[in-house]
Amino acid sequence: MSDRIQQIRDYVDNHDLSDEIEKGHWETDVVDDPMITTSLRLPKSLLDWVRNQAAEQHVKPTAWIRDLLEQQRAGRPDLEHRVSSLEAILASVMAAAQRPERDTTTHGTRASAVAGARKTAKVRTRSRIAQTNINTTRSEVEKGAQENLKTLRRLAAAHDAKKK
């Protein structure tokens, strides 16, 4: 032990510290919801996966897991609901593209018919692209949601096992 540490130890062992304690003050500025450290046992393969997921989002694994749990606790709308909303919007766009447009400025001339057809074709193309993107996103979202759900179930099971 260093001399300084030994001096402090001797002082504490041989002196009454109650006066110094009375002069102190309690910290009152505390966090409402303090962070608590917990230990979690995970299979190596799962921890590797968590680390990869976190790295893709440029966050630490603990922050990634905490965000996942916070999302679940907050009860954010599930992905199925969000995708269904996008599909409803797309359906209304498609319906609007199907309706014939009246051109009152040219009184139905051939030029206005061609312009209307081009516009309708563009809208239909954009709608098809949007539908393809929704389908792709939906499958990716469903896959991600299933993986996240599995992770949450594993984390909950580990937590429950630790409680017992």
C-alpha cells in the first residue's frame, strides 16, 4: 500500500468523522428514472447478431437493445398497421388514376386526350413502382419484425429465468 493510502486509513480508523459527515449535504438533483446495470446471458450467436444490428445503426449493442425494449413498452403502432395504411393510400391513388379526367379548356380535342393518356400512364407507372416498393418493404419489415420479436422473447425469457 502506498504511504498516502496508509495515512488516510490510519486517520479514518482513529478519528471521529461524525462532524465531517454532519457538514455534508445530500444530493437532491437526482434523475427520475436512473439507468440500472443488469447482466444478461445470451448465446454467443445471438450476441453477435445484436452487435451486427447495432453496428449497422452506428450505436452500441446496449443502446440498440434498450431502444428495442423502449419501442415495445411505448406500444408504437405495429408494422402491419403502418403497411396497411400505406396500402390504403396507394389504393386511393390508383383509384384516382383510373378515373377519366375532363379537360374543359380544349373541349376534348385529340391533343388533350393524348396529354390525359400520358398523365394517366405516368400515374399508373408511379403507382406500380409504389406498390412494388410497398411489397418489398412489407417483406423486409415482416422479416425484421419477426427477428425483433424473437430477440425480445429471448430477452424476456432470460430476464424471467434470472428472476427465478
